[in-house]
Amino acid sequence: MMFTDTTRRPGFFCRLARALLKLALWLLAIAALAFAAGYGYYAWKFSGPVAAEEQVPPGEAAMTQDIIQTAIRIVDQHREPTRYLRDAHAKAHGCVTAQVSVPQNLAPDLRQGVFAEPGKTWQAWIRLSNGNAYPQFDQLQDARGMAIKLLDVPGKQLMADQAERHEQDFVMFNHPNFFVSDVAEYRQNIGAQADGKQALAFFPSLDPRSWQLRHLLIAKATLANAPLSPTLATYYSVSPYKFGSANVKFRVVPDPASCPAYTVAKQNEDLPNFLRTALHQQLTTDQQPACFMLQVQRQDPSKYMPIEDTSVQWKESDAPFQTVAAIRVGPQDFDTPAQNLMCDNLSFNPWHGIEAHRPIGGINRLRKAVYEAVSEYRHARNAGFGTAP
Ligand code: HEM
């Protein structure tokens, strides 16, 4: 006769496996709860309505002065032997001429400022750049910039001491949101970076409440691989602007349908300046134009579309982008020593413009003082080298 021992206890490994499984389930449940709590918190925190006007926090002007000193320090740190460069976007892929045209059928409510006259074509300069303060290899992860300067713009300029400019600038890069919210955070972040204390930039203290994990992720996403060519990227103003009485963010998107069919040839990405080469191949060697659309996204203050926080991307599901102009960069020989020097000596600034497109929000108020100070500083130093106009 055979007996089966039904009372036998499971072995050690079996019990261990069960305990580990239980632990894993608990951890999963805690992670799910934390995710739900985080999601709920951000859904609550990032919900409208928001202010439709600027709200200037106390102490902003003093912080701005401090940031100017840091910016100048960065310019000094990255200077070349015979040239002072920009504090940001130091390396240009080229400055090209362009035409910016307002469509004949532009909707009446979009006819604001430089877009007021349907059919109007503005002559413009466009400077394409890498974001870093140091002119590094294009292959390295970085933001990519597009700065547009419309010429011969009538009307009073926003900056009283720049009355003779007659320009309207749009200064953008290829990511929709910024890695800081406001001036206070910018001061702390850039200060840490300029001191070489990168770890402190997003984790300023041991207190977890001061950690800026979301902003670190934005910074990581902004520093991205290079596009095949600067003509294939989408560029965002990131910060808001007036658009008549409305508030908008700008965006420039490639518009290949408005140009003859052209495929950008893949360049040797090991070469330091392959983005310049791609631009040169399209516009100069192949004599092919590049087309873009300039668009606006209007603030709906009933949604979470804040003016004072550049880390928040305005959702397209809350407000779609609308095209207000076509940009055409025609075939041209832009890569000449004279034009490259002229390009380096240009100053783009969101505040070079007219009241209808006044920059708004803390980061834009900060940029007013900093761009002017850095531009003046590098021009004054370069005059000493005989390379400034
Ligand atoms: C909204 C976010 C921002 C965007 C989209 C942006 C974009 C750009 C671009 C594309 C350029 C190159 C312009 C050119 O080609 O000459 C530039 C330059 C510059 N940016 Fe920004 N930037 C932003 C925020 C800031 C902030 C917060 C600061 C510092 C307060 C800053 C400081 C500068 C400076 C000093 C220059 C060089 C100005 C010159 O020397 O002419 N930027 N930026």
C-alpha cells in the first residue's frame, strides 16, 4: 500500500519565490499609486483657467542683473583667441536671405502687426544655429536655433534706444518648452552650470521638494540628435508674445509641399559642420529652395496655457497652430567669409520688434536685458579685434 504525504510543507526556494512575488506585487501597487497620485497632481496643477496678462514677481529686476553677470562669465569662458561669441547659440550653420509672405486669404482676425497686410512680402535674414555656448561638433546632442529678422518694418520699435532698427525678430529653437519656468529658476540653474556644478542645476538642495525632475527631462529632450539638415527641423518660440490683443506662441514648420520636390542628401555626420554642408548642398550646389510656414498658437486662458511658465507646452488639442506667413529661402551662395562675419555680427533679440508682437512673460522680460548686454559686450570686445562693424 502507498501513502501520499499531503502535509509536506513547500521547500525553501518555493517559499522564497512566493515572498518575492508578493513583494513585487506590493512594489507594483505602490508604483501604480505613486503614478496615479503624480498624474492626478499634475492634472490638478496643470489645469486652467490661467491669467491672460503678465504677472511680475517681486525681485525679478535684481535677479536679472545677477544673470547678466553669469552670462558675461559664460561668454568669457567660451571666447576664442580672436573672437567673443554669443552666450548661447554660438555656432551658426549660416545666415541666409529669405522672403516672408503674408497669404492673400489670411483670416481677418490673424491680420496683426507685420501680418496685417495680406500679400505683403518681407525681406529677411535667417540665422540657423546650434544651441550650445561652445561651437561643438554638430553630431553632439544639442538644441538647434532659428532666428528670423524681418527688415524695413515700419512703426515704433519696442526698445527706445533701438529706434533705427526697423526690424521684427522671431527667435526660436527646435523644442516646444523650456527647461526652466521663470527667472528665479533660471538664475539658480544657470548659476550652478556656470560654476561647473551640473548636478546642482536640477537638484539644488537635499530637500526633495526642490528637485526639478520634470525640468531635467525637458532639458534632456531638448538636447537631441541633429536633424539631417536645419531645413528639416520645426522651431518654436517657446515663450509667448502679443499678437494684437491676443497672446500667442510662434512656430516655424517645414513646408515641402510649397517647394519643388527635393530630398536632402545624407551628409557625413562625423564631420564637425555637416549641418552647414547640408544647407550648402541644398541652397548652393543643388540650387533648391527651402519652404516653411510661420504659425501662431493663440492662448485660450480657460485652458492651461500659462504666460509665466515657459516649461509648459501649450497643447495643440487646446489651441491649434494657424499659418500666418510663408517663408521661402531661395537658392543662394550664403557661405562666404564676408557673409559669415556679417552673420556673426548680427544681433537677434525678441525685443527687436514692434508693439503688436511685444514679448511677454518672465523669461522674455529677462531676455530683454540679457540679450542686449551680451550683444553689446561681444561687439565691444570684437571691435578691439577689428572684426566687428
Ligand atoms: C524662450 C526660450 C529661448 C529661446 C527659444 C532662445 C533662442 C535663442 C536663439 C535661437 C539664439 C540665437 C540668436 C541668433 O541667431 O543670433 C539665442 C541667443 C541668445 N540667447 Fe536665447 N533663447 C531662449 C531663452 C534664453 C534665455 C532665458 C536667456 C538668458 C537669459 C537667453 C540668452 C541668450 C543670449 C545671451 C543669446 C545671444 C545674444 C547675442 O549675443 O546676440 N536665451 N537664443
